[in-house]
Amino acid sequence: MVTKAAVLCGGEGTRLRPLSNYFQKTMVPIGTRRRPLLEYIVRLLGHNGVTEITLLTGYRSEEIERYFGDGASMGVRLDYSRDPEGRRGSAMALVNALDGGRLRGFDDLVVYYGDVLSTMDVRGLVSQHEGRRSALTLALSRDYRAPVGIARVDGERVVAFAEKPTLPLNVTVGALALSRESVPVLREAASASDEPDLMTHFVPRVIERGMLVSPFYLDGFWYDVGTTESYEKLDSELVEKNLSFLV
């Protein structure tokens, strides 16, 4: 089975402004070593044996291409699919790469969001995906820590309150694996919206088709660096503790 990866790193990073005025959003410095966020992702994939990686770029793509080159210094093989003007959305970015021949020949494809740090067992994700013969496998975390306080209200009275509680929800953690059989559904989703999104338009459509969508639970560290607030709260020591094996 041939496994390749695509990393979504083409957005403008509006939620990371003003930081993204100075850096392409996946190039923001992370940890005490100040390595780009995207470097941790590329190295994570390579560490798990996924060495053929396409970076789906767009906004300020030159910054990414100049830094990473062909990926040889990180033990992977990189190529790039740059989104043309007027074709936006994560689902469209993937279709653009397919149409451009950048992902030719895969059996299973790992799609990873470029603003998420994790210690994900990507090898385990792919192994489970293949073993269950799933059309799609979603990487999930079993619990979600709410970023705000939650009140329980009875009539006109607040009867309980918890500050940023952990909720028993299965939440996506910025990665999925898909099989070739789901590509026609991806193309349908991409043509049905002006800015087609993988999670909003593609995943529900696969489920509606009755195709097998499986969960893969992440037990380790993960962190969404997608907003200025989350970036400012990211503890550099926490990064070193969890991700030092990558850099």
C-alpha cells in the first residue's frame, strides 16, 4: 500500500493576525528552539514513515518553499501544490493537488492541518485505516477542554458553573486518512460550494453516502495553534517536553 501525505498550509491566517502579518501562518516560531510550526508537522510525518509529502500552499507560499526546499534535510521528499487565484477552501486545495498530479499513485492519503501540533501516531492511524478498509478515518480526541466557563441554568437561576471544563466530546484534531474510493466524493464536495471545506462539506457527504468512516483516537499531546490567543498561551516548555524527539 502506498501512503502519501498532504499538509494544508495555504490560508491567510486571519485568526493569527497581527502575527501572520509578519509570518506565513504555518511558519510562526514554536518552542524554545523557535522552529517553524510546519517543521514539527513535516518531521512528525517523516518520523512515522510517511515520507512523500505535498504541501498545499497559497498565501505567501514562497516563505515555505524557500525554507523547506525538497525536504531532503529532514529525511522526506517534499513537493508543492500552490492554489490558483479564485479557488479557495481546504477541499479545493486537495482537488487542485490531485488535478496537478502531485498526489499520483497513492492508496491511502493522510491529510494534516498545518496549524496543529501533536504527537499523533500517524503510523497507527494509517494501519487502522487500512485494516478496517475505511473510506475515511478521522483523528479524534475523546475529551475537549472548553475555552470558556459553562453555566447550567434553571429558569432564572444559575444552578451550576464550571470554568473551562473538560467535556465528554469526540473532537477532531486536525488530521484524517482517506482512501482512493472517497476521491469522487471529494470532487463532488469541491464543486458544490464556492469555498469547499473538508470538514464542513466533504466528511458529511462521505457519511451520507453510507461509506465507512472510522474514528482514530489520539491519546497523546495535541494543540491547535490557529489563533493569536492560543499561540500566546502555548508554553514553550510544554512543546519541548512533548515534541523534542522531532527536532
